[in-house]
Amino acid sequence: MDQKEQRVFTFKLTQFIWLVAGLAEGLIGLRVLLRLMGANPENPFAVVVYGITRPLLWPFTTLTSQPNVGSYVLEIGSVIAMLVYAMLAWVLVQGSMILLYPMRQPPPTVEDHRRE
């Protein structure tokens, strides 16, 4: 794989990482809003959102208490999960750039021209 192909691959990989992270962040954020607004948990849309985000939030479910007033719930663990997933995505993107992005050849210097 030449340098141009490797740069394109690295760019596409980082864009894919941000896409997946953005989808996860958006769904978790939507869940936080639905719970905060006291959305009907039996509503089909809420059922889908809660079902998709449940595996993403599993490590954070018992991290903190969830303050509530009636059916209005603030999922602090979900907010923390959003922060953790954003940091994880950033680390993956930076790591892929360090490991996969080829360095360009430095521009020739005056010393290089004198040697020729």
C-alpha cells in the first residue's frame, strides 16, 4: 500500500470511528432526554431507544444513583457514559493517526541541494 492509499485508509478509519461514536452519543443523549422528560416507557420509540442503549450503558448502570421526581429521571451514569465514550473515540482516532498515518518526506533543505 503506498502512502496515498494509507492516508486515505487512515482518514476513512477515523471517520468511521467518529460515526460510530456519534451514533452512540446521540442515542445515549436521546435516552437521557426521554428519561428526563418522563417519556412513556411503553412507547415503541422509547422501547427501541432504551433497548439499543442498554448494552452501551451496562458498565455504568450502578455507578451512581439516579435522582428522580415521579417519572422524571436524571441518569447521571448515562451522562458519564457519554463522556467516557467521547474520550475513548478520541483516543482511538489519535492512536490510529499515530500508528497508521504515514509521515511525508521532509522538504529538501539547502544542505541537500549542496550535496547534489
